[in-house]
Amino acid sequence: MNAFQEPTRRTLFEKIWDQHIVMPRPTGPSLLYIDRHIIHEGSFHAFKDLRARGLSIRNPKQVFGVADHYVPTTSRDPNDAVTQEIKEVILKFDDNMNWSGAHYFSINDPQQGIVHVVGPEQGISLPGSIITCSDSHTSTHGAMGAMAFGVGQSESMHIMATQTLWQTKPLQMRIELTGKPAAGVGGKDIILAVIAKLGVAGAVGYAIEYAGSALQWLSLDERLTMCNMTIEAGARSGLIAADDLVFDYVYGRKFAPQGAAWDQALQVWRQLPSDEGCHFDQTLSIDVTRLSPMITWGTTPDTGVAIDGVIPDPSLLTDPHARQAALAALTYMALTPGTILSTIKIDRVFIGSCTNSRLSDLRLAADILRGRRAVVPGIVVAGSMLIKQAAEAEGLDKVFQAAGLEWREPGCSMCVGINGDLALANERVASTSNRNFVGRQGPGVRTHLVSPAMAAAAAVTGHFTDVRTLMGQQ
Ligand code: SF4
């Protein structure tokens, strides 16, 4: 660069990307170095391939196995798996992880949890790093100032064997969040509003960086929730520049740098935020002050609407494909246009998943449930053993149980139901998870995505309820 050239202004994402290029290509994918790779029980395909080729894990210190998708939430015993087949998957993971020499958070580990909860909690997810995981919601870790994305099992095998991956650089989108969210409105409501605005394919080919004054009002847990669901708008990654909130959280965690290495890392991390005036391919601004608690009515996560509204009318849609899809969603969900959302009755509640199972999520739900009784069945599943322990130390388990909800062991549970935690056909579920697809929580099950506070409000009234009407009334 000569004295007259402007230095290149880069986004946070571009800085991380550039630092990790092993083999650049001017067009098409580049080979990237992967700092940390997280896997779960579904990795048996990748291990089978790896072992069949006579390969081993190139750097076991950078691979982390977490048992979460298939594990029972009724106990910590694989014998309680809902089927023999599921038990064998859990045991196969034990076998593969013991063979691999990589770090392992087994079903019995006191630090076990959901992959995207354990990552930040253990200091595995660090600012400026590239994190991959064989689960689509890996974007969660972007809240730590990292570049994080989900991979398939063949890519997972490639990473385990080489610690690298070919990737095409996505375009850059900046979403500016301004204002201060009202009481009862949080990260889950904001991300549901973002996805509703973008649509499920609105961010395909992009990495989204969240910025703006509203972030100061959001906890790290809420930022994790937002980055978690970013992929529901089609984005490859969602990320937020790391600040003191993140640095304070990461400091001293098991897999974070220690001593002098910490000071060096911090110096590097403080240089990572997007440069003033850098180029974004698309920008969007949302004033969160105007948002209400959100609820999805359809079978895709972009069907979020404010709780004080009604079921929208598909006949008003001009695009015939969108109209057809909305009609099909309403039929599956057994809903009619114009129905007031707060009159819709529910059958079951699920509070958990990597979207909303952290301590602050459980506190928000408990604040509504304290001194009240749920009128529908439901389960509360902490995101990790450490969160479960912390919640129990605060007596939150007692609040949930006194309200009539089950307090379970950590795992993915009803987010995806692989472990057998499912609702019954035709049941309507208020769920804090991230996907409301047809059959996601069981054949014929109707899933509505909401925040933990909104799920708790629905539990005690039996119908969707604006949580603001219950706040501070006990
Ligand atoms: S809770 Fe759901 S989205 Fe999260 S890791 Fe488990 S299956 Fe994936």
C-alpha cells in the first residue's frame, strides 16, 4: 500500500475470513482453517467414513463431542433411550469419541448439554474464530464474535481429517437494531420480527452482522438466541462484534486462552469489529421499540406476528405461490384468518432447545410461572448440566414443578424429538425452539414459536397470552 491508498475497510466477517484462508481462490470456494469443530451423536456417518478410509482426527484438541440430540431427558442412563436403535446411537458415539481422543461431553458428563450451549459455556466458542458443527443452528456461536456455520456429515469428516473446509464467501448484510425493547419483549421476539421481515430465503447467500444501539439492552443469552435463529432467514451465519460483555463471559472458561495468551487474544479481538464505513451488500434497520411479543402462526419461522394481532389473511397476498403456501400452512395449523391470536388454545408447552434454554431464559419463564399453575402439560429442559445446577441453586426447578411442569435433564428434546420427546398428533404446542416445520415435534403436531416468557404465559392461561398482561401480578 502506498501513502495515497486508502486502507481496505473490512467487515467483522471479512476480517475473520481473511485470517483463516489456507488456500485462496479468486472465484469459487477458498480453503479455510477451522479453529474448533463440534459434533454430536449424529456423527456416526462421518466416523464410519473416517475409519473406513483409515484416517484419524488430525487435531483431537480442536474437536469436541457433545451428546445431546439422541439422549433421554428423563435420566442420564442410555438404557432409558426410547428405542434400542437410539440407545445404540448413543453408545456408538461413546465408542467413536473414545477412539478419537477428542474432548467428550458424554451423557454422564457434569458439563454435558446442547452443542450450542456447551460451546460458549466452556470457552470453546471464541471471538475471531471459525467454529463449525454438524447442526444447522451453529450460527448461535456468532454471538461470541465468531464466524460459525453448520456443516453436513461429509464436511464434518473432512474437517476432522484435515481441520480445514472449502467455503464460498457469503455476501455481507448489516442489520441495524435501534431503540429499546419494551418490557416483555426480548431477543426471541426481535429475531422472529427480523425473520418475518426477511422471509425464509431473504438472507440466502449472506452472513448477517447485527449492530446498533439496541444491542446494549440485550443480554448475551439474547444475542445467542438471535444468532441461533439467523439461519431461519436463509443466512449462512449471524454474528455480533464481541465487546466487554463477551470478553467478561469468556474470561477464565475452560477452553479459553489463559494468562499471557489471554492478553494477546484480547488485543487481537479488540481489532475485529467492522471498520467504520466498510461496505455491506445489503443493510436493514429495525426499531425494536415498536415490537410486541411475537408468535408464529404457520409452518415456517418467518410467520411471526405480534401477539396483539390476528391470523393474517392469505387472500391478501399477491404472489400465488406465497398465497398457496400460507393456505396450506393454515390448514395444517387448523387456523382461520382473522382469529385473534390470544384466543388460540394450546395443548402443551416446551421450554428448552439451544434457542432458549439458558439460565436467563429459565428465569424469565419462572417469573411468570411463580405462584401459578399450568393448565396444560409441559416440559422444561435446561440447556446444560451447569445451567440445570445453577437453576436448581436458585430454586427455579421448584417453581416449574409447583406449576405442574416437568423438570428434565439437558438435551435437544422436543426441539427435534429424535430422542422420543414428542407431542401427540393434532396437539398445539407453545415452543421456545427454533423450527415450526410440519411434523417437527411429531406427526400432525402444530408448533408455535414463542419466547420463554410467552410459553410460560400460555401454560398458565391455556391459550396464547400477551405476557405483559401477567407481568408483576403475582
Ligand atoms: S436444540 Fe435443536 S437446533 Fe439446537 S442443536 Fe439440538 S436439534 Fe439442533
